[in-house]
Amino acid sequence: MFKKKLLCALAVAAFAFTNAGCNSNKDLFEPVESPEVENLFDVEPVWSQSTQGVDKYFSQLNPCISGETLYIAGRKGKVYSLAMRTGEEKWVVDLSDEEENDTKRSARLNGGMTASDHFVVVCSENGYVYVLNKADGSIYAKFYLGSEIVTMPAFSASGDKLFVLDSQGKLTAFDIAHKSMLWVSGDTTEALHFRSQSRPVAVGDELVVLGTASGRVMMISQRDGLVLNQFVVGQNNGSSDLERMSDVAATPLLLGENLYSTAYNAGFIKYSLEKNAIVSRLNYHSTRDIAYDDNFFVLTGDNGHVYCVRRSDNVEMWVNSQLTYRNVTAPTIYGNYAVVGDLEGYIYFINLNDGVIDSKYQVSSDPIYVAPIVAGNCLVVYTANGTVDVVCYDPIEIVLPKKRFTDLEQVTGNTAALVAAQALSPSVGGSVTKEDLEKRRAEARKIVAQIEAQERAQRARYEEYQRQKAEYERRVKEYEKQRREQLSGYGLSVDEGVKSDSDDEFVEVDE
């Protein structure tokens, strides 16, 4: 049974620029029925806990995990610290009690939480940034930006700086130790843009990478907010503001010498930091974050389709269109599956090798707006009503090693050096004065020097990564062998290839 009363709200959340579409095109974006799935396995519930939730509002209020603790917030103002293993409440505070929220509908927390070694941060649509002590939830610092904040902030690697993006496109840096503002940067040129925004990505203690409403990706110096480099992802062609929308609303992904991003109306791009150019573009429209493992990228289209692209050559391996317009979340890689949630509280386990939904599990009857989070070998699922469910399916224990590999793969040193080196080119960023160019070059040299000091430790980490990867690949091969034997009992074959909707020929699936 569809929750049709949610349809207009979901359409507004996905397309913040429309205010009449639900009336004039009532059935245009109507979600399909949840597909029938003959589950190949049962998901094991671990624990469940109730929190405040986001009420009837669409909100990407992401939880965060730090060490053995899960931090989660409700829209009205409650913030919870929960033991990751058991769900036991460590502390809870209510920010709606703060004086600045007395005349508001509520604290209107939004965007999600982020943590450093000592602090956890949550922001609000009322324009406030709350820095809380992890030990007890007490307020360490409070900042007011004056504009709504709808995406999660980011700490620098050392935790001494905090970067917050507001709804106007301004990126503000704060000094945590001195509780002061350092600088303001970013891109505020676009009046019409999505409500959902890219979160800032801190690269070590040197750079912040940011997707913007104008369709750009910017590399900004953490030291002074100087834009060291920027390039255009979005293709803002069209005769109206609506047609020219090209937001980079998904969070840019840096892997080695390449940066990957999506933009509304512009597709999925691979940008070479070494060549300072976009080297490939695929026509997937997505405003959600990209998931990846050693072999694949997985994207959720704004139409609810889930796509898998082979990393080695950017070839589409499969597309699953069974969840069309079900307001599907960004994907999460969980072992050998891409997991997504939907508007009726289902999570789907989509096999990475063939795009088949092997199992589905209903966590709640309420929507899931944010991607599940991998914690250990479990999945944390947060629904709109505030329920936190931790579930598990990991029979051969491949979830943890895969997560370690993806974490290690984001070695940021070489990437930052390449980004900084690009700032030495006079062509970067368009027309600049000689004085600005020299300032940019000096800042870039400082960043390169810092990066070189970090590379020795990163080499050691990478060698350990290669050793563990070999062991992991052995386990995956064994898993696939077991799966083939299991599928043979259903009369199915995994050796015939997977047909793409956009190709009349079969594409062989790598084993």
C-alpha cells in the first residue's frame, strides 16, 4: 500500500525548485510498488532504539559513528549518544531548551552530525552550529551563521578546524580551540538551487573540497579560505533558471589521482587531478552520494534507479530499475551488496555482481531518508520516525575487511599534492590578478611541503592494505563459489552476463 500522501513532500525534497508539480502532474513521479523478492537470506536484527526523528519533514539528518559510540539527533532538538554494541543510551541533551530556539517552531536540527576526537557537532535550519562535548553532551561552543544549514559539517584531520556550509553557499571555517571564526569562502552565485547540498570534505589539514550550486567543485585552502582550484562539472545550459540548474549536490569523492562527482543535469564524471581535466562522463542524473568498493561504483539516480559502473574502464555493469521513484537513498556498500532504503522503510540488498535484489527487509513503515551506515559488520538504519535499527548479514565475515580497504583507499596525501600543484598554473580559476596568483602559488607550495612529510607513513599503510587485500580477495572468491552453488538450486546461472538497459549487447560480468 503506497503512502501517496507522502508523494508531494518527497517530490519537493527531490526537486526543491518546483511548487506546482504535484498538482499538475499528479502521477508523473508516482512510485512503483515495492518489488516482490524471494529472499535468499534473512537479515538478523541486533538492536533497536527509539529517538526523536524528523517528524513529517524530509530531512537528511545523518547519524555519525565515532569509536564505539553512535551519535544521532532529532529535528526538534534532542541529541543522543548511544553505545554502538548495545544501543544503550549514554546521554541525551535537548537543544530546544536553548534560548535562541524559544521563538522558533523548534531547534530544527538538520544536515547530520560529525565528530572529532573530543567533540560532536550538529547544525540547524535556525542558523546555529552546536559543538558538544562527546563525554556528556554539554555545549562547548555555539556559533550563529544567520542562514539555514542543511548539510553536515566537517572537521580537519587534526580536529582543530570546523567547516560549515550554509544554504547560501558560504563555507565558514571556525577555530575550535579559540571558539572563533577564521574565514568565509565558497560560491554564492546561484539563486535557484537544490535544498540538499554537498557536504564539505576536509583533506588532511590542507584542503577543503566542496561541491557548489553553480555546478563547480572547489578546492579551498584550510589556512585562509583561498580558492586554489576549481572546475565545472555541471552543464548549465537552458533558457530558464530551472533548466540551467546544475548543482553538485552529491559529495565529491577523491580516490588516488582522480576525483569523482555527479551533478544534476550533467551526469557522473571522472576528473583527473594530474591532467586537470574531466576524462569521462556518464549520463546519470544524481544528487546523492556515490558508493564504491575495489571494483565498482554504485549510484542512485534521481529516478530511483540504481546503477553499477566498473571502476577499471567506466563501463556500466548493470542497472536496477525496480525501485523507480521510491525516493531511494544513496547506496551503501555492505560486503557483496549495495544497500539502499526507500519511502516505505524497506532496505534492499542488491548483489554487486548482477544487480539482483537478493533480499529485502522492512525496518519500519516510515520513510528512510539517509543511507544506511556500516558499523563493524552491521548496518545502522535510521528512519524518519527516529527509530534506529542495527541489523546484520555477514556469514563469511567479509564486511569488515571491505570497509577497511575502502577507508585506506582514500589516501589523501598524493591527491592533495596534485591539487595544490595545479594552483601553480596561471590558467586555474579563470582570470586572476598577479598578486592573487602569487598568493595562490605560495599557499600551494606550503601545502605540498606538508604533504611530503606525510607520505612515508602512508606508504606503510598502503603496503598493509595490499597484504590484506590479497586475503580479502581470496575470501570473496570462496564466497562467489558458494553463491554459484546456491543459485544452481534455483535453476539460475551467473555466467550469462547482465544486460544493460542502454545496450543491445550483453556485458560480461567479471568474476
